[in-house]
Amino acid sequence: MDSTAAASSAASESGLDIHHSIGALTRQLHDALQALGLTDKFRGLAGELPDAQDRLSYISRLTGEAAEKVLNRVDMAKADHDQVLTASQVLSQRLLAGGAGAPSTTELLSFLAGIEASTRQADAHLTEIMMAQDFHDLTGQVIAKVVRLAANMEEQLVQLLIQTAPADAPTKTPAPANNPAAPYEPALSGPTINPLGNPDVVSGQSEVDDLLASLGF
Amino acid sequence: MASALRFLVVDDFSTMRRIVRNLLKEIGYADSEEAEDGVVALQKLQGGQFDFVISDINMPNMNGFQLLGEIQKIDKLKRLPVLMVTAEARKEDIVLAAQKGAAGFIVKPFTKATLEDKLNLIMTKYGMKPAT
């Protein structure tokens, strides 16, 4: 074998290696999407890849904030309950002991007022804990977009695989999903990941109210 | 005082439906039902008596804009106040909702106070008695 033929053979093997790597990556992505029941259903989404990192960061931030909010409220509620428990134990002991140390009506009324305030506070904590769960809706919409993006990447890899296949390499496109039911693809934009500096979106309720008021609604 | 008004809460996320219904109960509106998209909502609205609709926009099968449009086409429903509660933050979507007849627009995430304020405003505008 002369040197030109050897170089040509090496280049051909290298091309096949790259081709096999892309094929393996495509298959892996395809299998992952198939496991999610989402193969071959997403089209025309090129150009969104740079956005994926922002979206994942948004999910991370929102879930982190929600966890933080819940834990803070739990801490506050526990502190409130500890106070009520201690106060009620002291009061019980004084009532049982009787005599001069027994609590007066004023003290009992004050204790009951404290219980009422604490109960209202506990209710407020529970409401905040409930509201913190809204991250499920917001992140769910963003996750749907990222999944769609991954599916599009698979599609592009398949196309790349077909286009770059050496003449003698057997090519086979991934089989369509067994479940043909189309997944839900949000048609609208969904939550805004980076509202700052974007004049087309609002960053909060006050901007919504201002916009509608300016238009006479 | 608790109100007898009946609400329909429309959202494709069950978590959000539960949150909104719980908030309504806290505010004083204990009577509410839920629907997971515009199609189910429309069926419920046509089959029952409701005083107020709170709807998401981005939903499968029939989105909030389409639901608004359908409500406007039906004589017995077109005076029904519809408050949009949604993550859609594009100005054009907000304006579109208002043009299509939405009574109000709340952007997620929101607070109990925001929901209560909007309900009070809309009810006053529609001649309804808010819970106190």
C-alpha cells in the first residue's frame, strides 16, 4: 500500500468513527425521548438551543426559591407553635397548683388572644406554603419547551447522520414511536425567563395593570 | 361574609387549580368547580350555572383565548366575567385578552392580595357583591 492510499484509508476510518459517534449519540437521545413517549413529534424548532441553559437555570431558580420559602415558613410556624406550647404548659401548671399562683381571668383572656393570633399566623404560613407550589405550573411549561428542544436536536442529528454517512455505511433512521399520541406542545410563549430589558413583555402585575389602564381597559 | 357566587377555575395544571380554589375559599368563595382545558370548561359552563370564570391561557385542546371567544358567542354566557390568570407575559397577549373581552388579567406568579383585589374590582364593575 502506498502512502497516499494509507492516508486515504486512515481518513476514511476516522470519518467512520465520527459517523458512529454521532449515530450512537442520536440513538441515545432517541431512546431517551422514546422512553418519555415523545419521539418524532416535534418539528421546526431550530435556533432555540442557546435558550435551553437559561430555561434550566430558571427552573433551578424557581424550585430553589420555592423550597426556601417553604422552609422559612415552616421555621416560623414551628417557632410560633413552640411559644404556644410553652405558654400553655406554664398556664396548666399554674391552674393545677391553684391558690395564689392561679392565673387571673385577665391572664387567661390574654392567653386565648395569643392563641387566636397564633392560629391566624399559622393560617398565613400555610397560605404562603401553598402559594409556593405555583412553581409546578411555571416550571412545567418551561420543562415542556426544553423537552421539545431535545427532540428537535435528535431530529437534526438524524439529518446530520444521513447527510454525512459514508457511501458504504448502512444508515437507518430511528423507528417512529410506538405511541403515536401527540404530546401537548404549548403554542404560546409561556413564562418569561428574562423579562429585564425586553420591552415586549411585562415583569410583574403592576406593569400589566399600567398597560391595560393606558389602553382604557 | 361568605359569598354564594359559583366559580369555574380553568387550568391544565392541577396544582394551580388547587391553589386558586383554595385561595377563593380563603377569600370567601367556597363554591367552585374546575376544568383542565377550554373544551371541558365550555361543557361545564353550558351545562351548569356559574357566576365567574378564572382561566389560564396556555392550555391544550382549547386555550384561554379560544375559550373567551366561545363564551362571547353564547348568549347566556357572554356577560360572564372571565379573569385570565396566566404566565403569558407578552404585552400583545395581555392586550389581546382585553380585546377579546377578558374582565381582568393576572400574571403568574401572583399573590392572594392580587387575586382578591382583581375579584373585587371586577365584581364591582359587573354589579356583583364581593365576599367580605
